Amino acid sequence: MAESRLIALVFDGEQEAEQLWLRTQELQRSGLIPPGDAAIVIIRLDGQVIVQQVVDPTDGDAFNAQTWEYVIKTLLSGWGEGIDDWFVQQVKQHLLPGTSALFLLVDPSKAQEVVHALRGYPGKRFYSVLSTEDKARIRAAAGQA
């Protein structure tokens, strides 16, 4: 396991995150976003939280669906084990009913390429660094083996 960049793109509508993912699947095919390291979050107007793992993880360093759900729900609660406080507060402040977000867990060597590729898309961007230890704590808290 290595350090990763956690990138969140938060959108003002419920469908925008999924639409962005569909338009940017080339990033995954080119290897910029490893399989299993992306999740879409939708906060319905009624407050229902939907977390969709984009693909099943094949990389041992990827978060599984249970871990993504844990990460999102702890971010929404204003507390995130192993996640930078500023990132937690910014995501919580902007991920509100009627919004959606695309979360990416990216290898640091590819983070700049991903950020550059997503630059032309609308949405608020937030970044955090997750160390190997941070990811281990998150996985343990989420119950990921």
C-alpha cells in the first residue's frame, strides 16, 4: 500500500457526478484512475445518501464499497478518521441535499494528470493526502479486511 490522493468533485445537481464519470471513463482505461478507486455520491433532496462504487476493486490498495460508504458517511458527519480536517469540513459544507460528488483515490504520481484532465469540468474540487497508515485506519474502522 502506498500514499494516495483523495479528490472530491462536488456538483450542484444530483446527476452531475455520474455524468462526469461517464464522460471521463477514458481516465480509467488509460490507467490514471485505478479500478475500484472511485465512488459516486448522491444526496437526494429528501436527504437520502446513495454511495455507488463505480467499479469493483481489483487493486489490493483500492477501497471496497463498504469502505467508500464509511468514508462518505463520516465526511457527512463532520469527522473523518485519517482524513484531513479541512477536507472533511469543506466536503461537509458543500455536499448537501440535491448535490452529488465524484470521489477518486489516486496514486500521487498520477494526481496532477487527473487534476489536469478534470479541470474543464464544473464542480468544486477538494484534495487530501491519505498516507498508508491513514488508509489502514480507515479500512479498519470500516471493517475492510
